[in-house]
Amino acid sequence: MDRSVDGTVRRLRPPSLFLMLAEARGVLELNWSLLLSPLLMQAPKGDGHPVLALPGFLASDLSMAPMRRYLKELGYDAYAWNMGRNFGGISSRRAALRDLLKRVHEASGRKVSIIGWSLGGVYARDLAAQMPDLVRSIITLGSPFADDIRATNATRLYELLSGEAVDDIPEIRAAIAGDMPVPATSIYSRTDGIVNWRTSRVRSSATAENIEVHLASHLGLGVNPAALWAIADRLAQSEGEFRHFDRSGPFAIAYRPAEQALS
């Protein structure tokens, strides 16, 4: 069992079989983004700062290529992780990820925003907790870092392939689940078929927020047009400044109101 952000203890279940089977709609989310690309390009333009994109479990840089391309077109210096397929290892990958963040920071001379999809978001939070001086902000997409993080349909496979049990890293888990020393945005969906959405919520604060996207899938969240718009909007904030996301933009219908996202 794990403690939630309000201090209560609860056991969560992975998403239902129905939601897991419905993950195939991720292809439709990509198609919608391609169709709405002229609208997506109306998002706030970037200031050229580096953005590191970390893929999810079993995914590679290819999964985040559409997002990196979009961010480059908006004016960001988007970086891939270049570590092949992500077979997991929150503990075993820490040193390599720290080195990667240092290289990106040194190449640009600027703080790095980190976007992590699913397990990639767990890495992003761990990096921010370890090296806040190098991180400008973090954005996670359907990442299980809070409450009962075993409540996913990938936990057993993760432990098998990574050789790491999620219960074996309590100190890292506690740091990842806590408040971040940098601005943090969590984007998630209640219709996620892989990760229980309750494990993806941050404790809302002056520099932390949740953005819930209606009907998005786990496998499509990184190419979902409403999620991409929110990412672009968050990255466009000036360094050292943070304002909560304004849901009144062109994809307003796709977002749950902020007060409802916390219930």
C-alpha cells in the first residue's frame, strides 16, 4: 500500500481489460494531430531552450519523434534520449540519465525542460529531484509516480525485464512522489488503459499542476493534439515563472476543469 498526496492509504487496481483493449485508439489520436497540425502551429512559440524527451516503457525515441518534430517547429531545441528501447530500470539508469542531462545542459548552456511519457516521466521527476539546478521544468504524460504505483498493467513485465522490483527502491519512490523543486505539470487521462490515472496526479501548488485530457489513451497521449497544445503552452513560460494552465484555448473541450481534475 502507498500513501496518497492527502496522507490516506489505499490500494488501487490497474485499468480494466476494456480500457486496455481500447488503447488501439492511439492511432486515431496521431491522425487527429496530423489533421489539426495547422491549428497546433498556432501555439505559443518557443525561446530555443533545450527540451529532453524521454520515452515510455518498451518504447524508443521513435515514439516521441512526432513530438520532437513539433517542438522543433515551434522553436525549441529538442533532444532524444539515444539509449535505444526503454526496458526500465529506475535505479540502474540513474547515472546514465544524469550524464545525459549534463550533456544537454552543457551543449546549450541553458536549463533543460524534460518531458517524460509514462516511465519516462518517472525518470524526469527523478532527474529533477537529483539535479534541480539543471532543470527548467518537467512535464509528465500518464506517468505512475504517486499513490499505489503498482496499479498498472505493465508492472509485472517491467519487473521481469528490468530486473528491478518497484518495492525495492522506497527512497527513490518517495522522492519521485513528493513535491518537485522545479515547476511540474502532469498530463493524464481517466481513460488510460495502462496506468491507473490516480497514480499520475501531483499535489497541486503554486508550481505544480494537473491537466486531465478527456478520452485520451496511454499509448496516444504523447501524440494527442490537446496534450501537445498543453505541452507547448507550458514550455512557453519564461524561465523562473509559472502560471497554471488556461483551459480556454482551442482545445478547451478536451480538458477537464481544474477543480474537477482533483476529485
